[in-house]
Amino acid sequence: MNARPYSSASIVPAAVLALLTLLVFYVLQDYGPESALRKFHEAALKGDSGSLDRVSVGGSADQVTREAAATVQYFLKDPPSGGGGRYRLLRTDHRGRTVGAEAVYVFPSGQTKTIYWIVVKQGNRWRVDALATARLMSMPESQSRQ
């Protein structure tokens, strides 16, 4: 069999396409409702009010946002069973510019707590809406996801 060597005419476009693909994934890694929720958790854990302002509807000055951030700190830094907990995003429900994100918090004891976060798109940014999340949590279970 005659093996033809790869020509630069085929390698260069393949390399450009691979680079472009990596660039798109790199740029989009910090975009979307899941990213906003992750950044909210990171800001809450660090106590970073500037970052909370960027990723939440009410910002760090909002009482409900501060309470949500304190809840995240409590669950992940000092959960009821001691030690650090962790969270995992189970699913998201996209409804236009509003997304519901179900996150489960797992404590070292094995106990879990689930919060259904509301994330909204304002302009071109996704932000955690702590007030909508709190309202949803206060509803009876039968009405909470209609």
C-alpha cells in the first residue's frame, strides 16, 4: 500500500479548527446560569461582596441575598454535622430568561438538603435571584414548581 504523507494543506485547517473549538469552550465556560450559581457559591464562601454584586439580582446590599449567601456558607463551611459540605447541581429547568436550578448539598454525615435556586438573565448576564428563590422555598411543595 502506498501511504500518502499528510500535506500541510490538511493539517493547518484541522489545527485551526481545533484551536477555534478550544477557544469557544474557554470563552463560554463562565457563561450561563450554572456558572452564575457557581460564582454565587464561590463569592458566598469567600465573603466577597463585589462578586456577589455581579452575580446576584439584589447584590450584597440586599438582605435576602446576604441571607442566601450565609446559608451557602453554613452548608459548605460549617454544616450541622461539622466539617465542610459540598454541593452538586442536579438539574436545570430553562424557561426563557429564567432558570430553575436544583442543587443538593451533601454533608459529611451523609445528610442532604436541596435548594431550588432561581437564576434570571438581566441584559446579557445571568444572576441568582435570592428573593425569588426564598419565595419558592416558602411555598407549599404542591405549588413550588408549577
